[in-house]
Amino acid sequence: MKRKLFPLAHPSVLLSLTLSVAMIFSPLAFGAAAVIKIDGSSTVYPITEAVAQEFQRVKLHEVHVNIGVSGTSGGFSKFCRGETDISSASRPILKREMEDCARAGIRYYEMPIAYDALTVVVNPKNTFVNALSTAELRKLWEPAAQGKINTWKDLNPAWPAQKISLYAPGADAGSFESFTEAIVGTPKSSRGDVSTAEDHDVLVERIAADKDALGYVSLSHYTENQAKLKALAIGDGKTAVRPTVDNIRNGSYQPLSRPVFIYVSEKSLTKPAVREFVDFFMKNGARLAKETNALALPERAYADNLERIPAKKVGSVYGGENKGRTTPADMVKILEALMHGS
């Protein structure tokens, strides 16, 4: 069931609202009112927005949750400077970000909250492409492709000599890093003649308006916009797999499946409002992930996230590398590793 969200918190107006919301709903203006600051991934935004809206209703708006969409990298930059309480991410925290947080004395809890699949899409008017191999994607997106692979025929001789217009998340997006690592082999390695946007909603509209478009967005953004986009099956050149819930759960949709996260500052958890919010998030996360068209993790994963707080199991299990392409069931094993320090 698709969750209906309030338009006020939409990312397209977020930048213009951030300062006014911060002023209007500040503790100075409301006395006891507390403010929780979140920033990061556009992919994770629909989930955090849904949790925040429901949490604020439960708290009768005595707590205000401000959510920014700076992209995963941008969110970690703020988080590791101590500017936010929670950072949302579509990839694990990287070594350089871990070092930034360590220098600032910021310890954190890594909490996987859902599973996503980067979905390669074209405009629905494209009738000749239904699947692409990872080799074809690499041939199209690698830096050496710029100026050489400009039409569909350049990619596959059987296809027409129509131009290809490429769309992708911006350089600060975890989706961009995950896609380039999985497809090109090196994070952030990509041809430069690509139309980019940090906001996946913007990408959806651009692809829907361009009959020559090819790009990639989160599974939840594709699911919400199936009338505007056509998803491609991805394979190894022999078989191709569509990005369906079953294929993501069983691990056959690879290599573009990945978990998504929130990172919670240990210091911020001493604030009652932040602790209440995190508790609310984990107790309602599975339901709200589903309502926002994300793939929920097993219920146990959310409970284990909370159990790591009193156990003081801080840090990341990924060791500073973007190795997030696991199946949802594997998340339980990852959480067990975090709990037992292995």
C-alpha cells in the first residue's frame, strides 16, 4: 500500500524551508520544544520523512524533525562535523568519513533500516530496450565512453542510431557511488556528460520527459512512478533479472541491490527526543518502509539495532568499504556480527 505523504516536507522545497522551519520551531520559540536534525540520502528520505511525520503526530509536535537531502556524502560531512544527530545513507560509511568522525570525537551506531535496488530505467516510449547486461552498462557509463558511445547503435548494433541521454544521481549521492563501483568497478568513476540531480524525484521527471533517456533511481522511486518509467532487467549477458521484490529478496538481482542505513550519533542519543525518535523508528521501521515502497528488513534486524545501544556496539561492520550488496536475510548475520564484535 502506497503511503500518502504531506507535500510540505518534499525535498523540492526543503532548501527554502530549512531556515524558516529552524527559526519557527526552535527551542527559543517554543520553550521546551526539541529539534532533531537529520541529513543525507535522497533514497532514504521517503522513509525518514514518513517516520518523522508519524513521530511528530504522536508527540503532538512537541518535537520537530528537520530533514535535509544533501546526499549520502554531504550528509556524512555534516554528521562528522557534529551538525546533525542522524545521517541517512544509501551506502555504508567510508574510511575517510570514519576518520573525519573519529577526529571530531563522534561515535555512532550503524543501523540498517531497509533494502533497496538501484533500478535502471528508460522512457516508456523506448520500445526496443528491455534488458541490459552489466558489460553493456559498463561500456556505456565508464569514463572512456564519453564521446564514443553516444547512440543506442553504438551500444548494440541491433538497436537504432538514436542518441542516448544519460541521467544519474549527483556526485554526493550514495547511489552514484554504489552504481559506479558495481558497474564500472571504481566508486565515482563515470563519464562526465550526464545530467545529474541529488533528488531522485527530479531524475524521475527528467527521464519521463525525455524519450531518449536512460538513468537509474531507487526502487521506491521507480515503484511510485511506474507509469512514467520503464524498468530494465539486468543480467550477465545470458540471463537478465528484473528488479522485483522476490528477486531482490532471493539475491538474484545483482549487483545493484544494497541495504540503506541511518547513522545515529552516540552523543545525540543522550537527548531524550533523539532516543525516543530512534526507538520509534526501529519499532515502526518495517511497516513504514513498506508503506514508502522500500523493502523492509526482517523484524529482528530492527530489534537488534536497538539492542546494540545499551551494549555500546558503536562503529561500522563494513570497515570503511562500500560492500553493501547483501541479501535482506544476510542483514541478520551482519547485525549478529555487530552485536558480538566480530
